[in-house]
Amino acid sequence: MIIKKKNNIIQMKYKSQNPGMLTNDQGAVALVLVVWVVVVLMAIVGEFAYSMRTEINITKNFKEEEIAYQLAMAGIEQAKLEILSTKSSDVTYLDEEAKLAFKDQEDEEEVISRSGELGAGSFEYTITDEDSKINVNTASLEQLKYLLDSTGVESEDVDVIADSIFDWRDPNDLHLLNGAEEDYYNSLDEPYSSKDAPLEAIEELLLVKGMTPEILYGTTGEEEEDSYEGVMKYLTVYNTGIVNINTATERVLEIVFGLQEANNILTLREMDPIRSPRSRGKVSSSYFTVISTGVNTDGKIKRTIKTVFEKNNRDLEIVYWNDNII
């Protein structure tokens, strides 16, 4: 401490032994501030790192999904090539493995694998002949009942579903004995209108009175109380109502031609594809469903595309497209 006397006033000044040093209280406050700044900076850095990892994963997943989608598109393009592979008036038939095949009049046949690798990923696809099925919009009441009964539907439900399909697709508001029209559908917990027009997709049948997912798609488990084969694989909305006798299943042939004629057709096509059309039957097809699945590099991400093509001479027209198939 320095004491000075000036003009009879004593002035006392304290001189620190260590200039620039903080007091204990000031040091404690500064330490707390530093700790909080470090904590905040660590939180910001952690959040930034987490956000960056999330962005990287999102970008990677988007990239892998796009790769899988483009691989599925590659399968669609190869399917188009296969469908258009014939050079003249063709015959559409099932080969020895019950696989849809295409052949021209010169018996020139090119076998195309329905799977392949492209880059680091792969794709595979299936082709289904829509002309091998019964058109739900033109089928008779008897044909619908035969199909429902033969796929495991109870007799009391057969009449309800068949009549209701007729009422759903016809333009009037009069229902058949076991059918349903506007009054029934409006009385449901979640009401909707009867279409009174041709079906545009087979899945519309789920809106029809009596139809259930089990009856439409079929049941796979043996423990199911009611076992259904599923009617969806036998029905279509795309063809003209004339089936391809080379590709139709035995059940479809029985429904369209009767048991005896169906057996004759099956016997003939065991020897070679049938080349001569007949009443209510043809030997080539115009509508095809393609389902193509692309798989990314590590096989964890898949994308599936479903489309229906109409073949007109050497062109294919898309009549249905869905690239969000699960």
C-alpha cells in the first residue's frame, strides 16, 4: 500500500502484487462462462454432425432407390423387346415350363432371360397374358358363378357376389335378386356410390357387395377357416372377351368352352401351339401385364413397376402404369 500526503489529504492506493490477475470470484465466473460456451459449441457440432449423417443417409438411400427404379425400368424395356420379338403374324403360347412365349410363323424363336444384372444391381420381370383371362365386364352371370364356386366361395355367397358384380357394371339402378345398387352402398358405415359402369381395374371388385380380399386374392395359409384360391388371376378388364386358347388355364377354358371342348384344346396344345383360332377363342394376344423388380447394389432396396401394354402391330401402348408397387 502506498500512502501519499498532498494538500493535507492522505491518499492511499493499493498496488497488486500481480497485475492482470483476476480475483477468485471473477475467475469462477469466467470458468463457468467458458464451460457453457464449450457445452454449447459441442451441442452445435453434435447437431451439425447428426444432420450431416442424416443428409448423407437420405442422399444415399435416394441414390440406391433411383438405381433400383432404373433397374426395374430396364426390366420393363427388356420385356417390351421380348413382346415385340416376333417378326410376323405371331402365336402367343405357354412353353414347356408354362412360361409365356412368343413365336412367329417361321418358327423363329429367340429365348430371352427374364432376369439380368446391370452395373452392380439386378432386375427380374414376369409377363402375364391378359388375353388368357375372362373379362369381368363381359362375362355372363353363369360364368361368374362357375368361377366363384370353383375357387372355394360358399354357395350362398356366390349368388350375392355374381349378382352384385352385374349390378355394379350395368348402367341402370335396378338390382338383381341377390345384388346391390345405390341404396345398399349408401347405407354402409362409409357410404359410396354404385359405379354403374364397366370396371377399370380388377381391384374395384373389393367395392362390390360380398367380395372380400380373401376371395379376390386367395388365401395361402392352411390354417385358414375358409380356403380360397382367389379369382383375381382368372379375371381382367383389358381384353375383348375372346380368350387366347394357347395361354388360358384349364379353368378358364372350361368356363368359356365347356368341359369337353376344354379337354380337346388342352390335348391339341400339348403337341404344339394351336395356330387356328375358333369361335370365342384366338391364338395370339394383345394385352400383357409386366411386373418388373429392380434390386440395388447390396440387395436391400427394391423397386417394383407394374404396367399393362396393348400390342398394336409393332407398337406397344401403355394402358396401365404403377411404379409404387409394394
